[in-house]
Amino acid sequence: MRSNWMMPAALVAALLCTPAVAQQTKFAPTTTLAGKTLVLNGAGTRYRTVVKVYDLALYVPQKATSREAILAQKGPFRVRLVALRDIDAGDIGRAMVVGMRDNTDPEQAYRLARYTSKIIEIFSADSRIATGTQFGLDWVPGKGADFYLDGKLIGQISDAEFIEPFLSIWIGQAPADHRLKDRLLGLNNQPALAN
């Protein structure tokens, strides 16, 4: 006969191994970029196994539920991340490069090779991104991408082809985290903002 205490322990273990999808960071429902008001399309937490890495918010001109519909808006876009633990900055740059490559066909991946060293260089300016640090990207058509770390400009990429594979890191066919993709695209019933 099974002991009654074993079932709650198993339940607790299962809950600990299943990360929640709601993020800790409260993101504003709107923001302004290049004179345009952007709306929060979605927000969530990036996990690596069960470890929280960062919260991420995606701001777009109009809400949309697919990568194609978002990209069809032609920007501007804003991606905001908040570190939930200390992160090796070089690891973030390398992960972005891998995420872009995983979401492109071989021909496009070859053309994207020119971004590899630039992205790693941008995120290697500081060796660590401390817990609570805000970082991300502002994309403005005709200008390009500005990367920020706690409000300080740390790098730029002007190529118009860059934004599609960059956003695909999180909302492409092979996203970094499928639960996060669903949150960014508003494909679940959980609230977009955490308290």
C-alpha cells in the first residue's frame, strides 16, 4: 500500500520541474519609437530547462498573432529584455546568432554570416549582464537596429534584411522557447502583464 505522503511529494516535484510562463517584469502596454506609438504584442519568460534567463516584451505597430503578420507591418519594432539572473554577455550574442541561423534557409543563413561577428562584438562590450539589467533592440525602417544596454547605445546594424531573422529568434519556426513564442504572439489566455 502506498504511503499518502508520497503523492504530494511527487506533485511538488512535478510542479518544480514545470516552469510557469507568466513573466516577473511588468512591461508598459505601449511605448513610443520614431514618433509612432507601439503596442505590447506579448511578453513572457525565456527558460533554459527550468532556469529563468530573461523576460522579454515585443512592441509592434498593431497587434498580430503570427510572425508573418508582424513582419508585414514593416516596423518600427521594439524588443525589450530584462535579465532574471547574471548572464554571460557573449553567450547572449552567440545564442542570438544561433537562433537567427536556425530560422533561416541555407542561402539566407549564408548571407546572415556577416552579422555574426557584429552581434557577438555588440554583446561582448561588457562581460556580464547583471540580474535586473534591461537590454534590447529598437528597429526603425530606413535607419536600422539600435542595441541598448540599460539605456546606453551599444551597437547598430543598418541592414534592412536583419530584422526578419532577428525577430525569428523568438517567433520563428524554430523559436528559442515555444511557450515564450506563444506569449509574444498572444496565443494563450494568460494575462500579458505580471504583477
